[in-house]
Amino acid sequence: MQHVRKHVLSFTLQILIVVIFLDAIVGFTSSPVKQPTPELIERIQNAMQLTTAGQTNITAASLAVDEWKVTRQQETFDQTLPSIQMLCNTLYASSLSRIGKDRDALRIHNETLLMMDQCRNQDLNFDTVLQTRIGRAESFIRLLNYDSAKMEYISLLQFLRELVQDFSSIQLQMSKLLYAAATCELRMGNPIGAIEMIESVVEQGNVDIFEAFDGDLIGLYGVLLYECNKNIEKGKAMIQHAAANDSASPVYKWFHDVLNAKENVESNSFQTCLQDKNAFLRLVTMNLGPFDDPALLHLDDKVFLNDLLQEETSEHCTTHCLPKGFVLPREKDELKQYYKSNPSITSWMKKERSGYGSHGNQIIEKNEIQDILGKDLSQYDDEILCQRLIEPSMLLEGRKFTIRVYVIYFQESSIGKGDDDFRILNEGLVKLAEEEFVQGVDHLNVNRMYMTNSGRIEGDGMLQYDLNALKSFMDDSDNGSFEELWKRVNESICFVMERFQNYKERTNVGVQSTTCSKMLSSSIPKILGFDYIVDDEKQPWLLEVNRFPGLEPRGAVDEAIKRSVVNLAWELASRKINDAESDC
């Protein structure tokens, strides 16, 4: 989580520490630790540079993973100082996570923790422990395992309290970790548990909460106290404090304005935030905040989405347009029968339950499907989705492409009467594959011809347009009607949201307490990303739903669309509040 990681030792500082260690080893040849070879030193330095670049460049992150893999296989690597090995492992795991390999990152984090257990306390670097534990928690989050992430944050909180005598020296870090743990609790639909967790720390002793903890934690605590009717006046005071804190999220300015509107008090602190172009990135982070509908986790889950949309749907239904898929290992027999009955289908996509930016997806060919069907799949850590590729698909400039459609979603609440729970925006992105599509090329180039969304910046193998460009292309090339395509996309999204709403009503998913209202959190617009591929008959097929679509600008076209989407989302939220108040 960004609000934790930004307060942990930076990658640049970690690199400097490693270099200092390396210089020390090279300088003292009498050290009992075997001196690393020049080749190993060069490899570590190169891998560190790639890791740093990989934070904003996915290609560099992929190269960093390869470099760390080779570096760790060097004979002298295991003979260097444990502190160097642990720092290198931390950087390696961060690169693995950056390219979506969180299961592998967890394995490396676990290796590092084992090394820590074997080290004397004086050999441990405090920031390495922090970075490793937080990295492990974040991997759990991306794998949708919020309970394990919560426990990791709680363990780290306990570690800090036992390690540091002076509590005031770690209050900021404690705030961030506690905020992250409470967010995990909320993602699992348990606001009462989040309150109890925060109370167990902030209400101990004679501590001035407003002085001891940061604005985000105070604001979160206040919203929970208010919505769960624990202490409404105290909650409002905390929200007001967070709203006045410039280092806290702008969401608390929004909540402050909502409360004032409810009490007929004029306030426009959040509107000022909207008008500040420099505040855009802070607005974007609000889409990552703790106040989501916890049920949205299920749309983000590719296995669940497949199950949700395939149930009681005929084979020829084209309303929702989800490619045919099978959940392994439980539907192995069904996949085997389908494969035998459809020998002409040779290409499939293997998808992990979670992932972002095409990470966790792997294209598999006919021989690989045969290998999967011949294996014992009981060793799988989790279910995966095996989904047929849409072939042939429509090409743009000779490349495969996908369409990112933005949807604004509001949780159910008594606020905002008369409006739908979601709104499909006419703003979107057309994301092109890295390379032109050529039938029958070798396997090494397959991903570059198929994958269209992997977090690259414009100019780094990524090319994208807005929806108007796709409309012009279809109109100019007599490639079908864009209006008809867009109509089908809208029908598909409506179908998905209807199924999702029915599921919520049927299961009460995420509902842990009937005593908590959603008066504040339901006022926040949630921006979702629906990704579609278009076949050669101009039929859109839903690939996935993104609960956290990347809203940080990655280029000129990207920034223009995303700024428009974010502004539209908050304009819609403001209208809902105003309409609700005028109806009262």
C-alpha cells in the first residue's frame, strides 16, 4: 500500500547502503567474509539500477528480475554478508511484484525472513525488516488474501513496539501500519473489527491522539466512529481535524463537506482541491482508499467473475460476451471434453485469480494445454482460469488492441436518491499491443503481440488512443459501426452489474454489521475499469474488471482521459449529494 511504502526506506537509499557494504568488503580483504568477485559486484549494481528504473518502467522491472535471478546463482553470492543478501532479496522481490509475480515474491520474502531468524539482532538492518514485511503484506493484498496481509501488518506493529523503547520515534510508522491493517479489515467487510484494532493502539494511555498519530489514521478512525454510531461527535471532530491536515488524503475534506451539507453549512474545501491541477495525483489515490464496497473484491477475482457470468447462461448467449473458460482444477474434466470437441481451438489464456495490468496472465498453446490436462492439478496453490483466446480479433494499425471502459460505481445508501448505482462513461482508452500481429511467429514474441496492458508508459512499447480515434478508424475503414459496438459494450456492463447486484442481495456478501451506515463512504465515487477485446465481427468480449485501474498519467493521451474521468466521477458525486439534500 502506497501510504505505507512511501514512509519506508527508499529504494535509492537501500542501493546506497548495499554499495557501502560492497565497498567495505572490497576495502578490507582481511575480513572473514569471502570477497565478492568483480563480476558479482557489477551484477548487483546493474540489478539495483534496473530495480530503481523498474518502479516507473515495467520493461526495466522485467530485466531486473532476470538480472537478480542470475546474480543470486553466482557461487560467491551465498558467501557475502547476510545483510547484503537480505537487501538484494528485498529488491529482487519488489521487482517480481512489479511484474505481477507475487507468489514468487512471497517465496523470496520467506527466504529473507528465514535468514533474519538465523541472524543475530546486531546483524539485522531495521529498514530491511520493515521493507520485507511490508512487501510480503502487499503481495498478499495483490493475491486478494487480506486476512494474511492484516496479520502481517499486526505482527510488524508488535515487532516495532517490542524493538523500540521510545514510542514517539515510531509513531508515524505505527500510524501507517495501523491504517493498512484497518484497511484490510474493511476490505473483508468488518468495520467493527477495524475500529477495535485502531482502538487497541490509539486509546492506550494518556496519549493525545491528534498529536501522536497522522491525519489519515485519525480521519479513518473518525469516519468509522461516525458511521458505526460509536461516538458521532468524536468522529466528526476527527474528520474535521483530518480535513484541515494538508498531509492527509483529500477524502476527508470531501467527508467534511458532506457532513456540512447534511447540516446545511456552506463548505467548498474539496471543490478547491478539484480545481488544483497539482492535486490530481492525490485525487487519484482516493480510488485506492479504504472506503470501497468490500463486495467489489469479487469482480476483481477472475475466477469468481467467470463463475458469476457463466451460471445459468446458455452457450450461445452473447449478452455478456465472456470468453469460454474453465476453472482448474475443479473443471478439468469439462475442459478435457471441450478440448476434444473443439480441436481447432489451439490458443488459450491461463489467468491467475488476481493480477493487474495483464500480469498473472499467460498465453498457452495446444501442446501446453495437453500437458495441463495430463497433469495432477492437486498441487495448485489456488484455482486458475483457463480461457480461450478470441481469434481472430479486430486489428488496429496491424496490432491487437483492447478497450478500457470506465464505470463510476456508488455503494447503496439512502443518499443520492434517484440516480443509478453506476454510470458508464463515454471516456475510455484503446490500448494497442507492443508489436504488430503476425500469425505463426515463435513463442518468444507471442506476449508482445497479445498483451496490451502492462503498466508501460507511452513511448516504452505502449501505444494508445482515445475512443474517438477508434470511432474514426471504424468509420473511415468501413470496419463496422462504432455506435453498435458501443451499444454492445454498454449492454455487457449492465449485465455484469446486474449479476453483481443480484449476488450481493442473495448472499449479503461483505455485510458484517447492521449497526454501521454507509452515509459517508457511499458518497465516494469508485472508478472501475472494464477491459474488452473486439473480434473480427465487431463483437466485444469482456476480459476482466479492474477494481483499481491505474489512474496515474503515463503519457499525454493517457493523462487527458484520466483527468477527465476523475473530474467526471467527482462531479457526479457532487450532483448526487446536492440532489439528495434538495429531496430532504
